[in-house]
Amino acid sequence: MDMPVINACAVEDCAYNRDHACHALAITVGDARNPQCDTFFTSRHKGGDPSNTGRVGACKVSSCRHNTDYECRAPGITVGYQQSEVDCLTYAPA
């Protein structure tokens, strides 16, 4: 199984975001109820590998239709703001 790619990230102040792309090797989504990007944090310095596009390593939101055994099965996701939270915008209730 390939980890789903992060197609876009609108959270420019994230340490892993460069030009609307995530460069973390893998992110974790969720806190069991909400599809928040648990990998999000801010820093003056950019992190990750700029030659790689981020992927979803784990998803803790079992109520999402893309979640199977805490693994994301969506072909790709988008991360952005949902009100003031940094969320997986691909989340869809099961």
C-alpha cells in the first residue's frame, strides 16, 4: 500500500509548507474525533525534505469513510483551515 499524497496544503505558516506543498515525510491526521493535522507546527525555519511531497502516515479519525484500520485510503488529501483549525479537508463522514 502506498501512503496517500498530500495534494495541497494551504497552511503557509506550517514549518513543513513551502509554496502550498507539504514536505513532511509523513503526517498524522486526527485526534480520534477531529481531522486535525497533528503534524502541524510553526517555526521560523522550514523543515522536511523539499524534494519530496508529504504523505499521510496515519489517520486516527475512524469515522472518516477513507479510513480503514487507521490508515487513509484516499488517493490524496488536501490540508487547510477549517475555521481556526488545521484540518484534513478531504475528511468525509462514514
